[in-house]
Amino acid sequence: MAEQFEPKIVGFLCRWCSYTGADLAGTSRLKYPPNLTPIRVMCSGRVDPTFVMRAFREGADAVLIAGCHPGDCHYSEGNYRMMARYPLLLRLVEQFGIEPERVRLEWISASEGDKFARVVREFTDQIRDLGPLSWNEVVTADSAARPQEVTAP
């Protein structure tokens, strides 16, 4: 019997809300898959697109970005910045041959441990259905197919 694919998901979680919501899910003993590796950031607005691309480059199958609900950001407008940047981020990952469905943005407050657990369950199932991301193989094959630039010594 073949082993079922288990996705590796990197989660960039806002320190003030989403990370605390994740903590509440854990202390409440809510059931959700262990596929998410949380990375605490001060604000969802601090998540640079290069962080997402690096997660993919280093083997993540998906990336979750979670922050405070709009209007509740501890830094006034950080989550609005992420909200504006998100469509551009989706276009960027698509340009690299990665399905945009592998990146998800969610607003999760400190009191929403149940929502955190539900989002992780749903996202894990969604990525399990998509299958593993073999992006490194695609990038390597693509660069090998291109003519290499020759420079004079």
C-alpha cells in the first residue's frame, strides 16, 4: 500500500492574534493535523514575498499567512498592507509555476482557536489533494533546458 502524501505547510502567524489563536487551539486540545510549521512574525504586513518564495524553495508544499482581522492590527495598518500585497503575491507564485492555491491568507484573532484549527484542517486537505510541490525539480529542469550564457575568460 502506498503511503499517503503529507504536505509540509509553513505558517507565517501574526504574533498578536494568529499565533495566540494557534496557542489557544493547542491548549484547548482542538484536533488539527501537525503539518503546519508556525513562524511567528510581528505582523502579517511584515511577511515579505521573498519569505514565501524561500519557504517553497526549501521544501514547503504550501504557505499560510495569518494575521489580525482588518481594523484590529496592533500596528494600525499592517494587515491592510498584506491584503493589498496578497494578489501580487499570488501572481508572483504563479509566474514561478506554483499553483496560487498553495498560498492562503486568513484573519484569525487570539480568541479564535477553533478557526485556526479549522483553517489548518481545510488547508492541509486542500494541499493533500493538490499533491506534493515539485517546484525544485521544475526550476532545475527549466534552467537546464535554457541555453547557458557564455562569457569570455
